[in-house]
Amino acid sequence: MSTTNAIDSFRRHFLDHAGRRLGQEPAWLSLVRREAFERFLDRGFPTTDDEDWRFTSVAALESMRFSLDGGMGHERASSLLRSHLGDWDRHEIVFINGCFSPALSTIGTLAPGAVVESLASALESHPEEVEAVLSLNPPDGATAFSDLNRAFLADGAFVLVPEGLVLTRPIHIVHVSSAEGQTVSHPHHIVLVERGAEALVVESYLGGDGLSYFTNASTEIVAAGGASIDHYRIQREGESAFHIGSQRLLQAAGAALQNHSLSLGARLSRIDIARLLDGEGADLTLNGLYVVKGTQHVDHHTIIDHRKPHGTSRELYKGVLSDSASGVFNGRIIVRPGAQKTNAQQTNKNLLLSEEALVNTNPQLEIEADDVKCAHGATIGQLDKDALFYLRSRGIGREEATSILTRGFIADVSERIRVAAVRDAMRRFVFAEAA
């Protein structure tokens, strides 16, 4: 492994912070950190020689010397929050540059037994629950960046929905990057939804333009038997930012998850999503939309692992790319030998609005059972010339005609968003970015 500026910085920071934490945190957490960091050093940053990264280069990250101390920046963070989703009814927990902000959070009154707090607090109030998740080491689908997150995790959201409780208000987890300079943050969120409970969680990542920061985020969701989760992830980082994210979900028998991912921002964005359907009758819906322009690059890698019978997964990702933007979709569905009666559908569709835009798509099926119903497909194309001509022949300008057709292209993703504030904001964001 070659030594880089970034790896040198992380090694120095890790040793420094390990010394400060000595005796200040549980022994099991120190062990989790150390093992994760050793794996990161052993692997190093991925290169385009690695199959999973051959279309996404992180060389720009390797040349940087990141600082872990980004400060708080409340004024800038507050401005970004006000312009994000507007005024809507929710429990909101806010983090600025990786640090919990009580001043900007509006958690409010929760139903009895429900918990929304910082992960740092949960290490004291719910140590067994946190240890049970973080000690799954290494987690399924781990990458160099998720190991780096585990090594440096300091804070994030901890959400617990107790058995049988139906939360009627959404929980909004917000991470805002507002620091100057080359700063890095490692937010780590844990969402636990117990048997038969229901929750709606919105996860947002925001940042100002002109700031060359790095957000390395991780979210772990555990859905117990019969639980139901509606999960939305919105990435609107600044135009010079780097965003690497990992999501891991464990679904027990009869658990249902709807996951919606919206990627708009960042100079470089990569999301790795690992979904483990480890209970009979588990149901998963995975929807995604990415809209990029200029020289932005966006990459989604998804793994859906069916391990038990009668599981269902539906995956639909759509991309809109303009200018010289580039994108990657790599979707992998695995059906294990015992997962009979699985129904798995995967679709990726891409709309290129310029000759220079580029996308690489690679849907995959790995089927080891013989009584299943599975299908996958991918398309890459430009606007329908006949439809464009039809609109323009009726006096509609090219820009407006393009907007109308693009709106139609994304409609089957946007219409599946059940939270009005998120759905309306998504439409605003998309057409502001595509303009």
C-alpha cells in the first residue's frame, strides 16, 4: 500500500485521538476502532484497479491533509437548514461538522419509550443496544471508508422505536458541513425499530458551496420482525465537497422497508448500500434518483441479499446527467440456496441531457435457488426527439420542453415519496440542479 497525505493524516489523528480517549470509553469500543483502523490501513484507499471502484477515482482525496476539527459554524448551518425542506412537522436532530447541536435541534416530545438522541449520549443511556450494532465487526458489505468511519466515529443519531409503537411524526436526522478548509467528519447513525413498530426517518446531508470538505457517513438500520420503516436519504453537499456514504440494513421476518435515496450534490459522491433480508417474508423497496451536472460524479453500489424464503425486493434507480457529469450504478441481487419463493426486481434507467455526459450501469443477479421470480434491466438514452419536437411545435421553448420531459422521466420515483415536504423539495432541487 502506498503512503499518501490523507493516510498519513488519518494515522496521526487516530493515534492522537486514541491517546485522548484512553480510559474515557468502553474497552469494546476501543477494540472496534482499532480493528477497523487496522483494516483500513491494510486496504488503503481503493483505486480504479479494484473492480468495485474502476469507474470512480478517489485520487483527489488521497492528496489532501484533512482536519478533524471543523468547529460548529451555527450561523451558516442555520441558513442551510432554513432553505432545505421548509417548515414541516418533525422531530429533528442536527449535527454540525459531526458534532451534535442542541441549539439547532428540535426533538420535541416523543411517545413513551421512543428515543432520539446523539450517539455519544446513547453510549451511556443505551450501551448494550449500541454495542450490539457496532460490535458486528466487520459488518457485511464493509468498505475501506466504512472502516474509516468506524475508527473515527464520535457522534451521530441514535433512534430507538420500541415494540409495537407507531411514530406518527417523521424523525429528521440532519448533518451540516459548514467549516472552512479541508475538514472531514464521520457521522454514524443507528436506527433500531423493534418488533411490530413503525417509523419514518429522513436523513439529510447539507453543505455550502466553495468548501472542500469530506463527509464520510454511515447508517445502520435494524428492523425487527414485523417492523415497518420508511427511510429517505437526501444528499445536497456543496459543489466542491466529497461525500462517501454507507448504509447497512438487517431485516428480520416480515419486516418491511422503503428506502428512497436522492443524490444531488458534491463534486464526488459514492453510496454503498447493503441490505440483508434475513427473515422469511421480508419486504424491501429501494428507490433512488441522482441528478448531476458540470463535472460532478455520482456512484451507487447496492447489494440486496435474500437469505430466507418468500422475500420480496423491488429496486428502481434513475439518473439524469447533463454537461460533462458522470455516474455509476452497480446493483447486485443475491438469492441464497434456502431463499425459495423470492421475488426480486431491479431496474436502472438513465437520461443523458448532453453528448458529454457518461454513465456506467451494471445490474447483476446471482441466483442459487431454483424456485424464484427475478428480473433486472438497465437503459441509457437521451430525450425522445419526437416528443421534444411535438412540444416545440406547439410553441414551447427548448428549455421548458426539456424540463417537462425530464419531469415525466423522474415521476415514477418522485410520486412514491410519501412525505409531502420531501417530495416537494425534491422537485425543487432536481429542477434547480438540472437547469
